[in-house]
Amino acid sequence: MTARRRWWRLLQVLLGVLVIGLAVRSLARNWDLLTAQPLQWEVDLRLLVASAATVWAAYAVLVEAWRRVVVGMRQRLAYLDAARICMLANLGRYVPGKVWSIAGAALLSRQAGVDASAAVAAAFVLQALSLASGVLVVAAVAPATLSEVSGTFVAVVVTAGIVAAAGVLLLTSERCLATIRRIFPVVPAGITAVPLGTMLAAFAANIVAWGAYGLAFLLLAKGLAPNADLSWFRATAVFASSYVVGLVAVFAPAGIGPRESMFVLLLQGIVGPKLALALAVAARVLLTITELGAALPFLARSAGMREQ
């Protein structure tokens, strides 16, 4: 591991520890309020099912965005094959390091006749687009809905989004890509420039997905606690902020820990610390169920094909 990678990994660990530490300190300071706050679930199965369905709809949009980027790299890939690759490889996120999901995507893509390097490059592009669009959404909706978000935080996320978007735009130019290859000769030949229109469409798809995630979280909250004081804007701001922190915290499997801590930090001033903690856990359960549910049909199909 190079010195640069060691420093980057250390920075990620420190970020995760900082977010978790702030959440723990906040819970400790509000412990009396946490224990005194009544928490009564009023479960509405219709809203919970609608929440899960909304997440699956977001997955469908993101699968098509990834597929189009792959096709933009002069590959052929059908939608169902793309969905199988994304949903099965996505399970690798629960292994520390998040590299396993990328490795899984490469293997599954090769089996589908797609150049592995193009598939991996497209996966990194989607991660960058997710980060760039996520911080854009946070910068747009958080300041007006979350008093806990400072101007410094918004400035940081906007800067991160600009950097991520600029990095992705480099892949829309053959000249820039050729320059990158001269600087980094290890860049595989399977990676080609992606049309700008395709990249913008993928970026828009990520914006749509963030909005869907916010709606899903709102439906989840209302399906468990109808009196929770949440709007779509607040739900989207909380979910996007927490998810972006989980994306950056590469050391944490699927962002577990830092993401929930961010949920508590941003939600406790709105719904109280106990409900904030409960909704953070509920959101994690929802995502786990939807990720496993999306992968299960493809796992079952693979098992059936092996038995034949």
C-alpha cells in the first residue's frame, strides 16, 4: 500500500470515528431526554411496502444509468443482465473495503460478455456521479430544512461535488482520456470516452434516485410513526447527507456506523433522540431488506441453472 493510500484510508477512518463520536456525545448529553421520550409504533404496512417499492424503483433507475455508461464505452449489455450484475455485486458492499462489490461486478460482467475494465470504470463513474449528485441535493435542500447544517458543511459538500463531477467529465473526452493514459499507463484499453449526453443522463438518474430515497425514508417514518414531523425535503436532506457520509467511509461495510450516526445527528433536533435512533436503525433494515430482495431472484435463478 502506497503512502498516499495509507493517508487516504487514515482520513476515512478519522472521518467515520468523528461522526460516530459526535453522535455518541450528542446521545450522552441528551440521555435523560432519550429515556423519557415515549416511543410508540403505529405500523402501517401499506406505507412500509410503498417505501420498499420506492427503493426498488430507485434501483431500477440506477441500473439503467450504469448500463448506459457501460454501453457508452462501446459494450453491449441487456437490462436484465445489468440488473443481475448490479444487484449481486452490490452484496459485496457488506464486506469491509467496498472493493468486493467492484470485483464482483468485474467477474459478473465478464461472464455476460462485457469487458471487465469497462464495467469497473462504469461502476466508479456511477459512484462519482452518486457522490456529486448527492452533495448537490444536500446543498440544495439541507440549508432550508435542517438548522443543524452549517454554511461550512454546505461549502465542503459543494466543493466535493464539484471535484467529483469534474473528475467524471474527464471521461467524456477522448483527449482527456488519452492524457490520463499517458500519466497512468495502467488504465485498461477497455475504458473509452463516454458521450457527454450519456453522462448527463446518468447524473440526472442519480438526482431522481436521491429524490426517491428521500420519499422512501419519509414513507418509512410515516409508516412507523405517523406523528413524525418530517417533510419530503427534510427526509431527503437527512437521507442524502447520511448516505454520502457512508459512501466516503470506505472502511465501514455498507457505511454501517457512520451513516446511522449522521442520521441521529440530523434527525434528533426534529423528532427527538429516541425516534431519531429508531428511524436510523429502521432505515438500515429497509435498505438491507431491499438489497437482499433485489438480489434474491437472481440468486435463485443462478441456483436453478446450476441444478439443471
